[in-house]
Amino acid sequence: MATEHVHVARTLMDHLPVLVVLVPFLAAPLTVLLGSQRLAWPIAFVSSLVSFLISIKLLMQVIDGGVISYHIGGWAPPLGIEYRIDAANAFVLLLVSAIGTIVMPYTVQSIKSEISERHHTLFYTMYLLCFTGLLGVVATGDAFNVFVFLEISSLSTYVLVAMGAKADKRALTAAYDYLIMGTIGATFFVIGIGFLYAGTGTLNMADIAAHISTNGADRTIETAFAFIVVGMGLKVAIYPLHLWLPNAYTYAPSAVTSFLAATATKVAIYVLLRFMFSVFQPDFLFEINALRWIMIPLALVAMFAASLIAVFQSDLKRMLAYSSIAQIGYILLGIGLLSATGLSGAIVHLFNHGITKAALFMGVGALVLRSGSSFYARIEGMGKVMPWTSFAIVIAGLSLIGVPGTAGFISKWVLVQAALEQGWWPIALAVVASSLLAIIYVWRVIEVLYMAQPADPTRREAPLSMLIPLWIMALSTIWFGLDTDMTMSAARAAADGLLNGFSIGGTSVGH
Amino acid sequence: MRHHLILRVVTKLLIGPIILFALYVQFHGDFSPGGGFQAGVIMAVAFILYGIVFGLEAVQHVFPSWLVHKLMALGVLIFAGTGVASLFLGYDFLDYGAFSPHHPSHGQHWGILAVEFGVLVTVTGVMVAIYYAFAMRRPAISDEEW
């Protein structure tokens, strides 16, 4: 392999696909090494901001359908590990890094009250590792590398959830449940990868796709598909595999919940999409059956059952966790429709629901900071003492329902369109009907916040460091509800890219 | 363990060769089976053995907890730093050819040695940290923990 060849020096711009993952990855051990509580936050914030700026640049490079391929260690794929950026993953990179950056200023006050002092430095380390893992899962084009980054993000997530133990010891059992379920999911996923490797002899996703499209699928590859779908299904929290989610979201520190709710499940959905549409061909009969007869019914059950459970909760944070399961149902429905419109609806809902839920959980965190708990009984009348926080929650709540003019409306509208395109009007009706359930659970929150006397009128509004990120998210739910150019065009480009599958050595921007 | 003279003497005799063997496995890693992970485990064995025979306090006097934590992070930085170095030399991330542009295979030797050293440092740290975590565990959960 030691052939001499003329080397063209790479510039910084060529390294963007790896830098987006590398910058937070370097920052994580740095915070431990410096061991300084004061330096940890600036390091974490600056590195997530750098990742965010790189993601914007990457999305601009690939939004016209280009693909950037980066070869780690200079080894060309399919032998080497490839980072492969196209419209679909650039869009998810942008979502993850944007949320990661906006949550950062919010964490300062929030973790002060919710995490014990001696864990503060390690909190930022874990946060950066989780952030790295999520970005890595999205950026890589190598199936095994997906697993490695998935484990980095999952293991740090378990620790982050367990850090809620200062406020409530049940965070420990929640983290343990999540650890068991998450590990089973990861094991299924890696078994699937193993079968794929056995069936095709390669780990590069584009190469696997090429192999399957020329040689067709045999029983090994079908088994791989089943294992990967179930494994990722656990991470996504597809309806019957969702049991880890409510406790993990409820007992994790608020800053962690708002970051995870907007990113972790979304990244898992991205992996599912990538495998279903790019690695396995969508016209592969086995997969069509799986989507139509398993995914759509489960999505419908999730939309109704989880919403119904959310209606009867008495804890705001737990209610939002159940509503997340329902919203994942919408995304899966879009995927199950198996059309370009359905897929772009799913991708745009992935983004819109991400920002909506981040805003809502940030609002809950601000309420928890002042009232000590997110139980409805404890936050009664907070609309009068914390008007800014409460109003932001109302705006994000409207987006959760899907009121016109908010981001949630756009994605549900596209989903309804996609269902009608195929003439499946009962499904379109189901989307509307389950939104009615969302009205009930959001209305209960408004009732609690505004129509009761405040228990303690001396409570103050949340600090600015929490209000500003909260309002950025709340206003962006309106912004992306009115100006849909960016989200819809990115989602369409992503859907087209996914449906067309891979072509090895396709058009390459970069180098 | 105060009365176990043989154990104490043999342990003291063994610790040197164990560390030497760890370094042998480390530096021979790119020619034969071995490398940073195995070497790190063997290196950690030296400290763990010392801890088992002479007690936790003695070993933590030599290798304090804070140092273990720093080493875990340092190793990761050495690994990633090697990649960053190649990146600044105008090559792809972790392309060891960067360290010897005219003889990429020589560069690969250097690169692998640097990366494996990072692995050694982190694995030693992690193994010792796991041992400390178990050894320092209090026998029962005290009341205020609930």
C-alpha cells in the first residue's frame, strides 16, 4: 500500500465533515483534563457553536443535491471509513448542533439547581460526548461507525439522565431502565450489522446498498433488516418499544431533557431512514410489507394511545414525554407512506417537532427552577408570576397541536397531503383526530398556568439566561411556521436523496 | 496482608516485569498481536496487584484518583491529537502518511505508535479507575443516600 503519489494538500474547508464531529470530541477530554468548573462551560459552548457554524456551511454545500465524501485516514471507501454528507444528514446535523448550542446558555442556571455541584464539570464532558456521538452517527457513512457513535451518545445519555438524582432518586432507576433497553437496542442493531456484513462482505453503507441492488436480498439480509429495525426502534421509541422514554425524560435534568427530546430520538429516526431507504432499497418487497403492515399500524396506535395517556398525566414533564411518543408516531406514519411527500413530511416533522419540544422542555425547566417541581398542582397560576415563560410554553404548545402559523402545522399539513395523495383519507382523518387530543392536553396546561391563583405570588420570572434560549426556540416555531422555504426545501432534497439511494463515487463537492 | 511475607516479596518482584511486559506488548503491537489495549490492561494489572496486596491507600499514594481521571482524558486527546496533527499537515484526519510524506509506510509506523500510546494511557486509566470504584465502594448504602 506504500505507493508514492502526488499529495494535494487539504484545506480547512475540505475537513468540515470531520471537524463537525471532532471539535466537540476534542473538547470533552479537555474539560476533564483542565478540571476547572469555570472553564468547562465556555469550552462546551464554543465547541458546540463551532459545530453549529460548520453544519450551516455543510448544509449550504449539499442542499442542491451534492454529496461530500471524506476519507478518514486517507483510506478510500469501501475499505476505509467514509464520512458522507448529503442533504438528509446535513439537515439533521444542523438540527442537532443548533439545539445543542441554544441549550448551552440555558444549562448554566438550570444545572445549578438540579445537579449537585461536584458533577458540574463532568456534566459538560458528558454533554459534549453525547453531542459528539449524535453528530457522529449522522455524519458517518460506515455502518459499524454508526454503532460506535451510537454507543458513545447512549452511554453518555445514561449518565446525563442519572444526574437528575439530586432532585429525584428515581432518576437512577430511570437511567438503569434506559441502560438495559438501550443496550438491547444497540445489541440488536449490531447483530443486524453483523448479518449485513455476512451477507454483503462490506460495512460501507453505499457499498452495501450497491451490493443489495445488484445481487438482491437473501434471507441473511432480510434478517439484518429485521434486527436493525427493531434495534433502532428501541432507540426511536416506536410505540411498543417506548417504555424507557417517559421515566428517562421525566427524571433527567431539564436541560438534558430539552436537548435529548429534540435530538436523540430524531437521530435514531435518521438512522432508521438511512437504512430503510438508502441501504435497503425501498422497493424490496419485504420492506414494503414491514412498513405497511407493521409501521403504519404502530404509528397510528402511538398517535392515539400516547396522546390519550398524555391527557391524563398530572405532571407537565411526563405529559410532554408521552406527547413525544405520539409525535414520533406522526414521523413514522410519514415514513410508512413510502412516497416522496410522506418522507419529506416525516423529515420536516422531525425538525419542527425537535424545536417545539426543545422549547416546551426549556419552559418546564424554567418552571421547575422557580417552583421545584413540574406537577400541575405546583405550577398552578404560574402564568401570572412568570408571564414570559408561560407565554413561550403556550406558543410552543400551539405548535405541538399544529395550529396554522406554527411549525407543527406545516409538518402535519404535509403528512395529510401525503396520505391524501395515496387516497388513504382515513389516515388523513386520523392525523386530524389525534391533533384534537393534543388540543386537550395542551389546554390542560394553559388552564393550570393561567386560570388558577398562584400558590406563591412572590415567585420571580426565570433568569434571562434561560428566557432567551427559550424564546429563541419559541419564536423559531413561529418562524418556521411562516417561512417554510428553508425547512421544506431541505426536507424535499433530503427525501429525494434518500429515495434515490446511494451511488458510489457520486457527485462530490469537497475534493 | 502484613503476615504474608511471600506474597509481599513476590508482588514487589513481579511489578517491574509486569510493567516491562506491558511496554513490550505496546511497542510490538504493530508487528505482532498486542497493542495499546492489551498493554493498558497489563499495565493496570501492576497497579491493581499492588493495591490488592498492599491495600488501597498504598496504591492511591502512588497513583492517586485524580491522576487516573486525568490520564483517561489525556489518552483520548493523544489519539485525537495525532489525527489533528495530520490534519494540520494538509492530510486527511488520521492519515499517518502525513508524518513521513516520502515514505507513507514509515509515517504509518509513527502514527500507529502515537495512537497506540494514547490507547495505552486511556485503558490503563480506565482499568485502574474501575478497580478503584469497586474497591472504594462502601459496604452498605447509608440512610441519607435514599
